[in-house]
Amino acid sequence: MGRHWFNPAVYVETDRAGHSYAVTSVEKAAELLMAWPERSNEWEEAFRACAAAVHGKKSADEARIAFEKAAAAANRLILTTVG
């Protein structure tokens, strides 16, 4: 089974001060979610969306949007501008 890619990537802060990470797949989003101590409603929705996307029940884009919301709720989302 291949990866389920995000387009565009979601940029999040890491636990290391000054470091960020570009999340480019559903699988990496789920891995990061498991490591976050913040477990909000948005976190639960994002984790369910990632699991559903891996099993073909949701799109990678739906999982990306849910992951962005969870990252924002955890104050980890880095807003980027294109162009």
C-alpha cells in the first residue's frame, strides 16, 4: 500500500524550539498525532480522518484539512503563504 500524499504540505512546529516540519502524508500526520500530548476534539477528528483515509474511506485532502485543524488547536500550525 502506498502513501496518501498531502497537497499542499502542512507545516507544524516540533517540540524542538525553532524547528518545523512539513507534513506531506496521511501516514506522517497520524504518526505525529500519536506523539502529541494535546488530545482535543480536533485531535480525535484528525486521527479518525487519517485512519479513514488509509483505509480508503476518506480522501487525503479530508485528512489534511482535519490535521490542519488539530495542529491549529494545539498551537502547532505554521501558516505559510504561496507566491
